[in-house]
Amino acid sequence: MTMNAYFSPCGTVMVTAQVRNPEPETLDEMMLHTEHYYQTLLPYRALRFDFSVYAESLAEPAKIQLGIELDVEALKLDFDAIERIHKQVNAAREKN
């Protein structure tokens, strides 16, 4: 996967990603992708940044583990909220 970050004219940071790997199929594979996005985007958490790729990577695990549908559009600028869901999913996985 290739990720590029750049500043848009309106002052936000934008990320583009090119994924070469097939879509993950198991929950473990999905969470590996989520952890990758988490570690990659963590340094930008305080910026007005589009974190939708991180939120999208949690959509299916959140549905499986927590029984909730994520609103990626509503979450995309809130790293802390996405991180809380990420931790909830991990906690649910540990219980199972």
C-alpha cells in the first residue's frame, strides 16, 4: 500500500492511499489493516485530518464485535472517537 499526505488549499491534510492487497477476509486480517492505519495516522491525530481510511477499516470489525454500524462520514475528522471504537473492538476480541 502506498499512502501520500498533502495539505489542501483550505488548510486540511489529505491522505490518498493505493491498496494493492486484496480485501481482508478474516477478523484478524481486518484488525491487522486497522492497526496499520492506526500506527500510520497516529502522528496526525491532533491535526484537522481526514481519518476516514482508519474509520472504514473498523466498520466491519465493529459490526462483528460490537453490533454497531459506523458512520464513517461523521467520524472521519475525529481520531479520538475512532480510537475509542478501536479499543472497544480489541476489548471485545479479547473476551471471545
